[in-house]
Amino acid sequence: MMQPPLDSWRSPLASDEAVQVTHVDAALAKVSCAKLGYFEDRWTEQLMRSSRPTPRSPLIHRGYYSRVAAIRTNVTRFLEQCPAGSGVQIVDLGSGFDTLYFWLRSNPRIWRDDLIFYEVDFPEVLSKKVSAITRKQALWPEIDVTSSEEILSEKMNASGTRDLHTKHLRYVSTDMRICPELASAMSEAGLKPNIPTLFLSECVLVYMQALHGNSIIEWAASTISEAPAAMVVYEQCNPDDRFGKVMVDNLMRRGCPLLSIHDFPSMDSQRERFLSRGWDQCAIADMNKVYDKYLDCKDVERIQRLELLDEFEEWHLIQAHYFVCVATKTSGLESGAWVHKVPMMVVEEEQEKAGPPPGDAA
């Protein structure tokens, strides 16, 4: 049986460092996808010192496409549903070298001028990203600056450096596992409890001990206390079958253990994890279902023509071991019910309630 695809082999490192290195793997895989036309991303390549990704297989390309498309779809739905003029916040937890902000900024149909986008990660990761943006003057208009002096905040952060802090984009350097530090750093950066907020977490919580991930989930729900909020999570699941055991073992040997995957091994346990920690509703689906039902079918048809994929058994096995969940809460506001329409999974429910389209009825 084929092993779950890993972005690249690397020697065992101390766990924190190894997990931090995963952002480089993800970034290079996205560069490879973008070059082949799977999705638009002309920014990651500009941020990487070396943007010569090793050849990826069609299997990995399609997996990253489904991941990126799922996240972008849910983000777009949140921004479309959120009432205009109310202000809106996005908090990307463990952002790495992700370029979602730049993708949003380049899409006038989606971009909102009342949006503030926060990226949260270890100081060692974000300092490299700040350096890359400082060197790339072509990116400066996208962050509303005309000189390098305008990029950094006036105040030092807890690690003794200055974070990127602009009108719409703000970096927050912190160890998220220490929740009081996360809360303090986010407040210092300007996160407000009364503005609709979307939290994002891609392959982040699963690398933490359960108690740390649980604290982040609870903090996200409680810190936005006066406005609707949502949290989109993408990560691994199902560690106990044959394929799952290989996946877990591979990552363990590379110094990236999935520390909480056995605490919340199934999608049912993940749903309960959010519902018991301050969230009202939680929609969840594995990536097979996301790819087959919830992504734009015309775009899926387009990318399936880019490369030949004949490893269908492995494809379905891999997708069955990743999921997307979207937790939502109204914070007790009747006017916040719109947030429950954000998850991409809601589309199917709406279609079922509406019945068959005209002409299709028996």
C-alpha cells in the first residue's frame, strides 16, 4: 500500500523546529501547484528564498488543490454572509508562509475594505516572512505601505522584535500553546470582541497536545463575545486503520508527531470537541466528500485535466484521512444567525430543503 504523501523527507529534528519547517514544505507544494495552474498563487514564490520545488506527484497536487479550494470557499462564504459595514476580522492561526491575505486583496469581488487580517505564528516563522515582504517592494501596495519603515509596528512584541502592522494586515508572533500569551498578543494587535471574526487553522491543532488545542478553541469562542464567529479547521483524522497508522508513524519519525490525533480520532469526536467548547454548531466532512460535493464542480473538472491521475485507491484513502470542519457561534445575537450559513456543507442542506429544480420533479 502506498504511504501517505509527505511533502519532502527531512531528518528528525526537535519537534517544535520540525513542525515549524512544515510551513516551508506546504509553501513549496503550493508553488508547484500554482505553476501548473491548479490555483492562483503568485505570491508564495515571491516570499520563498528558494522557490524551486522538487517535483510533486499529481496525487499531492490534487490534495493541495482540494485543501486550498476548501479554505478559500469557506473564507469567501464568510465574507459574503457578513453584513457590510460591520467590520470583519480573519485570524489565521499557524499561518506560516500562507498567502491567503494577498489572494483576497487581489480579488475585488471578495475583498472588503473593512477587513483586518491577522496572521499568528512562532516568532521564528513570522520574522522570515516579514523579511521577505520587506525585500519585495512589489508587494508593498498590497499592504498599504510605500516604505519599509511603514511595515513594522512601533512597539516591540514579547520576543523583543517588531511585527508587521499595517492598515489591513497584522502579524502576531507568539507561541499559541501558551493561551494567556496568545490572548494578550492578539489584544495588543487590535483584535476586537465585537467584530465578526473568522478563525483559520490548517494542520495546526493536531500537532499540539489536546489540552493546548482545546484552550485555543475555547479562547477563540470566548474572545469574540459580542459578535458572530466561525472557525475553519483542516487536519488529519482516522489514525487507527492501516493507512492511518502509517501516516502517524511517518510523521512521528520525521519529528512531527500528531500529538492529539488519538484524543480526537474521528469526525464525530471533532464535532463534539467544538460543541463542548463554546461553539453553537459544527459542520464537518472528510476531504472525499468535500472534493466530490462541495467544491466548484466546473473548477474540479478543469484541474482534473491538468495531470493524469491513475492512483484512485490511494487518492481516496488519503482524502479519507483529512477533514474540514466549520464551527460557528452567534454569541447570543439573533442578528448573527447568518454565521450558520457560512459552512460550505450548508449548500447541500439548502438544496435538499429547496427540492429538485423545475423540470426535474417526477
